[in-house]
Amino acid sequence: MEPTPASRVLLIGPGPSRRAVLLTRVETACVRNMEETAEILSRGAFDAAILDADLPPQQDEPFLSLLKRSFPNLPVLILLENPCEEPLAPLLKLGAEALLGPKDFDCPESLEETLAWAAMQARERAEHAFELEDARADLILQRTAYLKLKDSQKAAAMAMQAMSECNRLLFLLEDERVYIRDFCRVLVKRMGLRMAWAGFARKDEDGVERLVASGHAGYERNYLTRLRLKAWERRYPKSLAKKVLSTGEPVTVPDLEASSVDFFRVEEALRRGYRSVALFPLKSGSETRGILCLYSAEPGAFGPSEVAYFTQVAGELAHGIELLRREAHLKP
């Protein structure tokens, strides 16, 4: 590919500046130090720069290093008074495209070709860097997608195993409370929950409806005893549990630490390491009689897929309880 001629060249330092008159077919600009270089480059782009190798370091950093760090896409050629005596590798390592000597200015046409070649090399490098960055970004996306798929497959396997264990309980147990406790125990163990409990709304002899826990598992530490407090009983008609019982729809609390959370005794929940909560209806036919309440130590643990799965789990639990109650009723 034929290099595009360099039309604008920046000459930095006294050495290149003295030879500006020799470059008649390109537009040149001369600067003496880093401040002038930064100022002129901020106003417009240059195809290449020729830098005097004798310019002193800036704050103990080589001039070339500082220039390439500030303007990485600018191709820079280094002018040396005795190029044969200077090692090439250190300058190339700092970002120089090539080394020039005073004799290179004796043939302006050849020098302009060298400048065009340097500009083309810099453009190709920038394109390759862009392609490499695109490829790296694609690789990260692919890796993220793979890990997400792997995690989802792992979660699906765990969910199937949990569901299978919960279903087996129905063939092993006859006591409703033991069944609920062991069902919650499987969810805590297999699904990584902090605590799980199930309860039912019951009316006492005065006709007052109360939510009574029937079984739990996990890190409870007397948390459920708070549900028997008078404060809870007064608040129950407007609680999230009452909402689930009345609507038959699940409710989630993504983060108990959020300032807008309206949850009974939230400080007790946080003290036990609960961060997110989900409540699911336990239905008998079309009627919701109880709730399955799940607590996670992670905020935002109950997204759409988790809600869909645990809604099915709550249905299985409600079905199991219904079967056990029927069997108990038929026993002599």
C-alpha cells in the first residue's frame, strides 16, 4: 500500500527547526519545549513530528517518553547529530518510529517519504490496537456470557435437585409440621438461603386472624418469636404477609438496608444477616391460606427467574400440605 504523503509535520527543538526550510512540500510548525508542543497539538493534528534528541528530560522523564504518553498516536522521528553512535533500541522502546541524521535532510523527497511511512505505520498500529481492543472486549463478553450460562446451569441443577428432594419428603413423612420443617431445610441447604419458614393464617376464638409459623429452617435465632408480639398483630392487616394472603401474588424486598423499606422489625432481620426477602403464597385451590417466606444474605437475591422458581416450589409445598391434611383426615 502506497503511504499517504505527510502534509503537516511538527518540528520540536532547535535541531529540526533549523532545517524547516528544507521541507518545502509539507506544512511545518516549530516549537521549543513541551509546553509549546502541548499547546499547538491541542489546536490541531499533525501527521508526524521530528524531535531533537538533545532536548533535556522533563521532571526526570525523557522528553520522548513524555511526548508519547501525552500524545500516543503521534508518530515521532528522532533527530540525532551522530545517529551511528546512538543505540536504536532504547529510543524505539520509548515509542520512536525511526532515527534521522543531518544527512537525511539533504534529500527532502526521501525524507518526506520517510515521514509518510512513519505516519502510515502509526495509523496501522492504531487500527490494530482498535481491532485488538474490540477482540478483547468480545472475549470478555463471551467469557461473561459463558460464566453466566455456567452459573445458570449450575443454579438450574441445584434447583432440580432441591425440588426432587422436596418431593421425596412427601413419601417419607406424615407429620405436617415435620414436613414443612424438612422442606424448608432442603431449600436452605440446596439454594443457599439464610432462613426459610412457612406459616398459615388462623383465626383465634375471638375471630382475630393471626399468622402462625408452622415450620422453619436456617439461621432463625428466635426471629419468629417476634411475630407473636402485639406490635406485629396490630400491624399484620397492613403487612406484606397480609398482601400476599389477600392477592395470592409473591412479594419481594430486594434490600432490607434500603431507606424506603417498610418491613416489620427490620433491625432484627439485619441483625441476623438477612438482606433480601421474598414471600410466596401457599394456595389451596384458588384460596391463599399461608405463606412461604425466604431470606437471603445477599441483596437482590430474588430476581424474576428466582421468583418464578420459588413460586413453583411454594405450589409444591402447598400441594404436599394439602395431601397430608387429607390423609390425616381420612385416618380413623
